[in-house]
Amino acid sequence: MQLGELEAGNEASLSFDENFADSGQVAAEQGEAMALAGSLREQLDDVERALRKLDNGTYGTCEVDGKPIDDARLEAMPATRFCINHA
């Protein structure tokens, strides 16, 4: 399943087993899929932002104070936007 199929605007494209006896279970699964899509979209946005920062030479700098982000933090969270003090 693609991210776009999970996103909130595409509820009709979600496919669930029609044999579910409980429509509440279907609603719960749809809610879980939409929450997952939201989380994946945020992660993708963070990675794309980090790639743009690589392109413009600002990767690895805190967006609050402009100081370098510690290498260990970048290794643990490559798409982070903030140093540990501003996280």
C-alpha cells in the first residue's frame, strides 16, 4: 500500500475485509491507517527538508541558534532540525 492510499483524503481507497462483523473494528483500522499515514508523512517531510538543507549547505545546523548540531545527534536522528538544547 502506498502512503497516498493511507492518507486521510483517500479513505475510499483503503481496502478492508468486508466480512468484519463489527463496523467499529473497521473504523478502528481506518483510524490506525490514517495515524500511520500521518506519521509517515511527517517523517518523509523531515527527510526531504534535510535533503534540501544538504543542497543549500545548511545541513547540520540548529534552526534556532544556527550552531552546529552534534555529530552523535545527527547520527541518531539524521533529519533532526534542532540541537539537543532546542529539541
